[in-house]
Amino acid sequence: MTKWEYATVPLLVHATKQILDTWGEDGWELVQVVPGPSAEQLVAYFKRPKQ
């Protein structure tokens, strides 16, 4: 059975692609993006298999 690790990451609207690309290069898969505490911020949830 695969075991997963998770990360919660704040996303700034003006740098969303750069942040997502960086986490993706490190092997993280984007699961969901939800509104953050302010209008300019989102929160991304990532997962990847535990090593």
C-alpha cells in the first residue's frame, strides 16, 4: 500500500505558476487549491509518495 506525505502551501496570486512549478519539480502532486485568508492568497494542498 502506498503511503503519502502532504504539504499545505500558501500561493500568492501574482506568483502562482512559479510556486506550483517549483513544488511539481520536487515531486509533489497538486491535490486542491482553496481560498486563503485574504483576497490575494490561495492555499494549495499537495501530496507525494513517502520515500
